[in-house]
Amino acid sequence: MDNDTTQLWHDVLTEIKKKVSTANFVTVFRHTALISLEDNIATIAAPSTVMCDILQKRFQGDIKVLIDQKTSGLAGRRDKR
């Protein structure tokens, strides 16, 4: 996990926190991490298979939209380096 990935996940969690209850956020998202984002596939670590299932079934759409929004300008910035 690099700094860009860590910052991206922090930004995504900040937005998700606005949309869900505190209890839901703490239970589902507290111990998660974005491990990688390659070829439009986000790999997210969670502490159990139950949490993985919840993330996939209830939050996959929100996570995808937020990652897409947060990374839409990154490709152009990386190409300019």
C-alpha cells in the first residue's frame, strides 16, 4: 500500500462516513484498507469474510462510485510526470 492508495482510501471513507450511521461505519469500515487499485479493480482488506461479504453486497456500488470520482483526474496528472 503506497501513500496515494492510503490517501485515496481515507478520502473514500470520509465520504462514506457521511452516508452511513456511526455504528455501521465503525462496524464495517474501521478495520479496512485499500490494498491496491490496478486495472480498475480495487482490492480491499477487511478483518473477516463476513465483513468482506457486507462490503461487496451493501457498499460495492458506493465504493466504486467514490473511487471513480476520486481517481478521475489522477490519470492525467500521472501522465504529466
